[in-house]
Amino acid sequence: MGRELLKPLGFIDGRWVPADDGGTIAVDDPATGETIARVPWMGAGETHRAIDAAHRAGPDWAARTAGERARILRRWHDLMLEEQEALATLLTREQGKPLREARAEILHATAFLEWFAEEARRAHGEVIPAHAADRRLLVLRQPIGVVGAITPWNFPSAMVTRKVAPALAAGCTIILKPAEQTPLSALALATLGEEAGVPPGVFNIVTGDAPAIGSVLTTSPVVRKLSFTGSTATGRLLMRQSAETVKKLSLELGGNAPFLVFDDADLDAAVEGAMLSKFRNAGQTCVCTNRFHVQSGIHDAFVDRFAARIRGLRLGHGLDPASDIGPLIDASAVAKVEAHVADALAKGAELVVGGRRGAFDGGYEPTLLTQVRADMLVNHEETFGPLAAVIRFETEDQAIALANDSIFGLAGYLYTSDLARAWRVAEAIETGMVGINTGLISTEVAPFGGIKQSGLGREGGRQGLEEYQELKYLCIAA
Ligand code: ADP
């Protein structure tokens, strides 16, 4: 304990460094606007150096046994648990979420280190029954090499370990660019990683100019893989930039999660799931429900109960223990919620709860709209805020068609007590993940990711490690 976890510097080749030109950018508390720290505004030069360091560190790291790498990840996990409270407080200060959610995020982040420490030792290859008597066929799993990672601000800690832990477990080295709004959590993790014994150059952090850093990471032939979590627009850009060097990509992009409530659903469970899947992190998670499709027989009862629960939510600073909902990350996030509400009301939606900015900076009141229709913005675009939009449907086929009417396909949720329907609808929904009678699906042990324009690849689970490995087939004449 007593470690200094606020490290306002970049981390390259095992050294804590400022930007080459001394430039910095402020990290602000989104609830008050107060500056917490300033971190280096780095660009192309620092990124090239970080790539060189990762490249040099690669062979030694890859040559260690999986067990040796796992022990370091395990120590890192233990140090994070020791510092859970300090890490959670730092996370709330830079990101805004209520402290109890920040504590839960730190546990979730820590779990990726433990899971991939365990998985590292089970990265088996294969022996294939050969096509000829004098041949022996094997498949090896080898680390991809140098990885670039770009993470968002909504989970400043968990999105880092979800990429760094599998990369390191697989024997890769990595350069991370955290979101400019929330770099402090990532830098605190690097401090603990260093103490756990991660060697210089294996994990590097470059903070600052996103387009400049991103362009070097995507165009460098040394970087063999890019793992990105963020908006679909930025994901498309990074995919284009990566084409020249034919990089492996993991992209976890936007969603537009549907939440289907059928007449035969357990109403209490559906409302509980709705609260969790909509209002966690003030609606700023990529698996947050964006639209509630509710069957007409249960519609009014669901809306009444949901509205009562929403009225009970308290908006406030994340460090105030009474707060259920913190601020949104910045002014443009608030403006987007306002635009979605205004568009829906102009087109005939009904406002049941909220619909206003909160009394403090950056806050927006938890809001419920009914009579929402397919032509409203909120049905097509991810709001990423505390706005619940309810759309009525009549039949199961109609519900599936509405759910699938999206270019996105990350998460979906459905509530029904009919087992056959649960299977039918879960199989028909075009998303990478489906919560059945639950609004919470994220865990380190299962593959997280989307289909359609929600992205490529999976994070977590056994598959999360495979994303950082290449297959090599050996054909032996014997
Ligand atoms: P959001 O709009 O939710 O902030 P972004 O996709 O812009 O989502 O941000 C996710 C991450 O992508 C952040 O770390 C951000 O700095 C980074 N980013 C944004 N634009 C670029 C870019 N042109 N090149 C590389 N990274 C970028």
C-alpha cells in the first residue's frame, strides 16, 4: 500500500517519460470540470519508439514459458486487488461513474489478468491424423508479435486488461493508447504491472494525439495486430488504415442493443434487467440497451414499473455514495441525448420521466420515452446515455424483425418464460451476444464481441487468447 498510482507520464521501454516537446493535455473530472492531472501529449515520434521497444522485447518475452508469463500476470492481478479502492477512486474521478460501479469495474478488470494467466497454460496446439502414412501433421500456436491497442473512456480499466492480459499471456508485446479523457487508470495499471515484473518494452503506453498515434500504429509493418474498442466511425477508419499492412484486427464497435419483453415474461425480472442493462455507467456501455421492444399485453405494466424505478434513481457526483447515475463523459455526450429526446418528441413520442439536464455539470436525468417508432433517431443510433425508449410490438415475428433492423449486432436481450421461444428468438437475433432473462452478460470467461458492423473478433473466453496467436502448420515427412 502507499504506492503512488497517479502517474502523469507516458510509459515507454520501462521508463516513465514526458512528451518529446514537453506538451501536455488536461484530464478533467467530468462532473466538475476540475483538472485532476495533465498527461503528455505524445505523437508519432514517441509511438515509433514504443514500437521499437516492443519489437526488441518480443523475442525474450515469447521465449519464456507460459507458466513464467502467467506468474507475472497473476502477481499483477494480486496487486490490483490490493489497490482496488485507490484504483476505483481514480477511475471515478476521471470517468465519473458511481464509486460502486468503479469498484466492480476494477474487479472485472482484475479478472481478465487471472483468466488469461490461467488460459496461457492451456494454449494447446493440435496433432492431425495425416493424409499419408509417412507424414506427421502438427499445428502450433505462436504469438502474433507486436500489438497496438486503442481503448475507450467508458471502461478505462477493464478495456485495458481485456486486451493487455491476453496479449501478454500469448507472448505478444503491446503498445496501448488509452482514451484522452481517461488515461490515468491505464497508467496506474502500468505502475502495478511494472512492480509485478512485466519486463521493459513488453507493455508500453503512449498518451496524446489519437490520429497521430493511431496512424503510426496502423501503418507500421512491425505492428502485426490492432485491437480497438470504440466508435464504429473510428473503427472503420482504423480498418482502412490497416489495409496497407494487412494487419490482424479485433474491433469492438458500436451497438444498438434491443431488449425484447414478451407477454409471458416475469415482469419483476424484466424491469430489474432493464434497469441494469440501461442505466449502468449512465447508459454509456456498448452493450447498454438502446431500445425496449415490449409486447402489447405487458406493455403498460412494464412501463409503469420501469418508470417508478427510474424515478428512484439519484443523479450526482460519482464519489457521493448516494449517487446512482454520474455525469456523462462530456458536453457532446449530453448534446446527443438531448438531440435524441427532441427528435423523438417532435415525431410523437411521449415523455414519461426525465427529459432534462441534471442540476450538476455533465449530468442528464434518467429518461423514459414511450410511443417510440422505428423512424426516430433513438431507434437507429446508439444514444450512449440514460435514455430508455419503449416501442410496442404485437407478434414474435414482428419483434425479431424490429430487433434485426439495424446495421449493428453487438448485444441483445430477451425476457420470456417460454423455453421454446427463448431458443427460437435467441437464435434469430442478429447479435454476437444474447442475454436471456438477464440484463448483465459481461464476464471474462465468455467470448464478448459483435457481428454486422459491431466489429470483428472476440475478447474474453478461450477465444480471447486465440486472437493474439497465429497458427503454424508443420508437415513432417517421417
Ligand atoms: P468516442 O466517440 O466514444 O470517444 P472514439 O472511437 O472516438 O469513441 O474513441 C475511442 C478511442 O479511439 C479513444 O482512445 C480515441 O482517442 C481513439 N481515437 C479516436 N480517433 C482516432 C483516430 N483517428 N486514430 C486512432 N485512434 C483514435
